Amino acid sequence: MASRHAPDLASDLRRIRKEQGKTQRARLRIVIASDPSRPIRTISLPASLPTIASVVAGTLVVATAILACTSWRSGDARSTLEQRVRSMVQAAESIALHPMRGRRSAEAADSLPALHAPAGERGRFVLQSVNNSEEMEVELNLTTGEVDAASYLKLRHLMRCLHTTAETPVDPRLIQLLYRIAQRTQRKIQLVSGFRAPMYSLAQLSYHTRGMAADIRIPGMTALMARDLAESMGVHGLGYYPVSGFIHVDVRDDRMRWTDYGQNRFDSERVEHGSARGEISEEADDAASSDTSPAPGTQGQSDPQATL
């Protein structure tokens, strides 16, 4: 029996010695001794806790790096998008400011097609201010009725209020009317008065304050000849100033005729012609406009509600 159990004892002895030779990893223990009257408490932590903590920390570092890289790429993409949007806005502003010139911004030169003015016959006439001798050539597209952008800016400035230097948009119908008169006469148009600031207008609803009226002379023609010409062309608002030697034309909707024999009307920007100077509506009395004009040197029938 002794010989039979001897190999088992030797095997157990080798196993025990082998286990004793292994390095035992000590468990982490937290000792809590807060109260002397109570026994010391010990909390044992797994020996693999440092490894787990290291793995978690490494994972957090990798995740932070990935998020930082993604954020950097997103910021770069956003910057590129902002540049493209800025280029598009600049291109749109350039097109809005210069619609007829076919200009393109440098940023959008590769993506936008060239712009060209609408095809159509071009019309031109010369407008001269009698107050300061400024003169310009107005160019407009006869197909669309639009005025060249650069020409329009100069026209607004030429028709400005000479009291305040203020400007206002000019009604396109008035520009076309002046062009028609210039074409019929083959002469330049002399501007006596264009836009007039409201505080310098005696009329209640002056068309001069809305960029819809102009007082003009035509070289080589008397005021009477100019009036008859405008009458034959069907001008809606027509005023006749024989003493001052000019006519008033506007593009109101209804027909209105009047004659003003007032004195000292040599320059309607300096001394304005008032609204109560014999203005007569043709719709109210067709015969009055041609047969009942007051005699020279006298004032016509007044109409307090009239407009110029």
C-alpha cells in the first residue's frame, strides 16, 4: 500500500511546490478605519482593475483624438462652404448693380456664364439743363424701354433738385416721352425743372416731386409750338407757360391742360409756377382748355385741388 501511494504523494508535492513558485498578484485592498470603536473595514478590489482603468483611459484618448480630427475636418468644410456662399453673394450683388454689362465677379468667373444686354435697337437723345449747362446723352433700349445703367445714374443727377441736390427715381415713362419728343423734333431737350423736393413745391401733389414731370424747352421752337407738338403726341399732363417760354409735361394717368401767364417764371427752379394758375381739366371741360384761356398778363381760373 505504501508503494502504491508513494507516486501520488510525490505528484502532490510537485504540484504544491509549483504553485508556491508562481508569483501571486496581491489584491488591492482599501482599509477604512474611521472610528476607533468599530472594527477596521477592508474593501478588496480585483487585481485586474489597473488594467481595466488603463484600457478605458486609452479608449477615451483615442475617442478624443477622433473627435478632434472630425471637428477639424468639419471646420475646414464649413470654411470652404462660407467662402463659396460669400462668392455667390458677391456675384449676385455684382449682377444686381451691373445687370447690363455682363460683368462677373472674380470668384464666380468659372461657374457663371457671361451676361449680355438684351438685344434691341438703341435710342439716344441729348438732355441739357438750362440752369447749370450740364448736358448728357441718354441711351435706352427701345425693345425693353430700359435705360442704360450708367446713363440712368447720370440722368437722375441731371434732373436733381437744385435747391437740395436731392435725387429721386425717374419714371421710365417720362424718359420715353422725352425721347419721343426729341425724335419728333430732332433736337436736344432743354430741362428747366426736373425733380423738386416736396418742401419747395407749392402744389399739393406735384408730379415733380415723384419723378414724373419735367419742364422743358426745345431749341428753335416757341413754347406755343412745343405745346402744340406735345398736344399732338397725346401727352397726358401738359402745361403752357408763354411768358417763361417753356412747357410742362408729365405722365399722369388722366388728361390735364392749363395755361399760366404768371410773371417772373424765367426759371421754375428759382421761382416755381404754382398750381392755382388757370389749370383746367379737359375731362371736366374740353372747350375751356382751348377757348377760355385768360388773356396775356391776367391770371386764369384757379383750381385749389390741381396738381403739377
